[in-house]
Amino acid sequence: MRLLTVPMLFLASATALAQGNAGSGIVIVLAQFPGFNEYELGTGAFVDHDGLVVTADHVVHNIVVNPAAASTGTTVTATTPTKLTVYSPYLNKFFDVDPAKPANIVGGQISPTQWLDAALIRVPLTDIERAQIQPLDFSTTTPVQAQKIYAYGPKCNNARTSLAVASGDACLQAGVVEAVLANDPTLSREYQIQAGTTVGYSGGPLVDVTGAIIGVASWGDVLGDTQVVRQLYLPAVFLLNFLLPQVPSSPNWGGASACSFAGDIHTLTIVDWTELSRRWSSASSQLNSDQCSCCCQSLDKLRNPYLPSPLTLKCAPPFCTEKRLYGLANAVNVANASGATGPKTDALISAIQTIYKPTDLASLSRDARKDLLSTLGQAVGNLSISLTRQKSMDSLQVESLALNLLEDSQKVRETSSDYVVMSGVFAAQDDQTNKTAAEILSATTGSDPATLKHELHVDPKQLKSSITKAVHDVDVQASTPSSTAAPF
């Protein structure tokens, strides 16, 4: 295995879709270490509107250990660069970063026994440059096998280079290579891609067709000196769970004018929101109406709602209930996908229980309620299944919430994917729990509890059929003037 810090050749062109969404946010990272007069190159991407760049930790700390071996139980020795320069092809400008300031480079060692091959760099931008950059957002979902993706890195020919040489051979350009996933990303801590690439893309983003980051380049197998036969990327879900809490403070996002700063930005990233919401986390009481309005307006600007902690509980409902529930659902999915269950996940579940009030969603259209409840129910349901398999003491509490959400979803309108999650939640439990769950669901399905209990273990299709019939019956009753039924 080999880390990929030296430059990579640009071997293929990408579609206009990927270029337009992602290319303007790509940067080239040049680090000079003690004992070397030349720079080593890596890649990165802006991830907020105040100059924050994500890259690989070994790019900025000269790590030489295999990241796979250092992911747990290992303390990694990092070397601070003597000089650190970031070049933005989009802005056509070099930015000097002071590596001696702790807030300018964070990441890597995320705990005494855990290391993540990812780091964040704060680049000093002017007000005009903050308005010009187009940062990339992190994806809260995992890709599927054979999905088309795009890998970004510098278009270079040199293993080591000076800034003058790099500029002279047109090295400092953001190249892109089309690829597809070669493994099953849902079963791995790293994504393997298929692409005709060469070494040099370390720290570069792997993006989907929307331009969202689904991974950051870490290491790979190299044939000869340049040809990469297998390249692996650190999944975005790990970055969200383990790197996002380490985002360094930002003067623009942390000050009194943060809401005004957010108001001038058309679309916010997850990192933008994380930095903005920190100012609320320290509040000792409920937020005032102006602060809650700022919170809701900022959530409306998120392309991909994600609430890593229940900070917005300090805004009493009905403040942006829909956005908060979507954000919490995404956070639950991320926690489950990265195996990060525990106190943080408990806080997310508690937040959902506190925020979720059916009456607050009454103003939503039928389809909007269906989509929200289905999204939330499936997220909590899949977490329940994972916790049961881990023999977690919290599994029954999460299961109860999942069933409540999924039942309410079915009362609004049939959502076929909910049936699979329902049956999975039930089947993961022991017989007594399954029996109780069957009795709860029988009120919705109209089926005999004993029969339903058998169906849950044997055939999810039977479950779907009985639920479909029950939902249809409820809808018919609701459309009858004399009926008192009130489907949610």
C-alpha cells in the first residue's frame, strides 16, 4: 500500500455536470517539510464559505504509515510543515497558511487512540473571495456499487516541485477522472474506485453527480512508479462523525454578525451550518425569536440538512420542525453507517422524541408528511436493527420510536420501503418483543396479532399486503362523511 501525495496525471475528462458543481471548489495543497527544499503536492476542496479546506492528513503532516493500520489503537507521529501553500485554480491565487497556528491545521489524531487520514486547513480569504468561492458539501448518504463518480486531483508531471516549476508546466490545474465504485461501499470503511489514475490525488474529493463529497482520497496500490491499480477513499460519513466536531473556529461564523453573514450566502454547506450553530450551543436558555428565525432561515439554505447534535432544541416548536427532523434523520443515518452509536446517537434519538409532534406537521401536504415520516422512520428503524444486533440496551427504546414513526407514515400513505424496515425491526427482536410489536401493529393492519407475528418472521410481502389493506380501509373511512376516523 502507498500514500498518494505525489502528483497524478490527468487522464480523462468529466461531464459538464460534475465539472460545474465541483471543479470551482477544488484546491491544490503544497507542503514543504523540514529537510526538503521542494514542495510535495496534494489536493483538497473548500467546504465552507470562510476558507476551510478538507484534505488528507498525510498531505499536511507527512504521515508515512498505512492509514488502514493506524485507524484504531495507534498514535501517529505528525510532522508540521515549514511552509504550507494552497492554490485555487478557480481564483487563480496562492494562499499562504501559517502552519504554526493550531487553528489553521486540525485533524488526523482525533483521540489518543484513533487517527483519521483527514485534515482541515483554514485559508485566509478576503470578503470578495469568500463571496466568489463555491465550496463543496458533504454527502450524508453512502454510494452504491457501480455508481458513477468523479475523482479530482492536480494535473501534474512532477513528484516534487517548486511553485515556479509547478506553474510553468501547468501543474496547478484541477483535473478530474470518471470512475465507478469497485467494491460494496456499505460494507467497508473505505471506498475502492475503478479509474485509470496515477499517484497524486491524496486529499482530493470523490464526488457524486450532484457535486457532493462522498469520500476523500487516502491511499492505494501503485504499479511501478505511477499507475494506481486500486485507490481508496475515506467515506464522508466518517468525516461528518469524527472530523466535523474538530472544525476550527471562524471569526465570520462565530461573531455577532454571523446571521448577517449567513443571510448574504445563497446556499450553505453542512460545515457552514456547524460553525454558525456553535454560537447557540453555549446559550444557557431558550433562544430568542430573532435567533430562532436565523436558525430556521439558515436551515432552509442547507442543500443537505444535517444536525449532528440537537442544538436547535433551544428553539421551541413549531420553529422549522420539518427541516430539523430531516436533519436529525440524516444524522442518524450517518451515525449508523459509520458505526458511531453511543451517547451522540442517544442525543439524536432524544431530540427526535422531543421535536416530533404530529400536530406541528398538520400544515404539511399529505405527500410531504409521508416523505418526512418515511425518511425519519426508516432511519430510526435501521438504527434499531443495528442496536439489536449489537445487543445494546437502547434498542427497545429506539425500536418503539421507529414503530411509532413508521405506523404514522403508513396512516398517511403507503410507502413500500417502510414494510421491509418494519419487518426487519420486528425480526431482529426476540419472540416476546416480536409478540409485543405485532400487537402494536395489529391496530394499524387489522390483522390478528398471532397471525401477524408469524408473518413478520416469514414473509415481509404478507406484512405489506396486510398493511396496505389497513391503510386503504383507513382512507376509505376518512373519506366517508359519517366516519370519525382521522388519518394522520
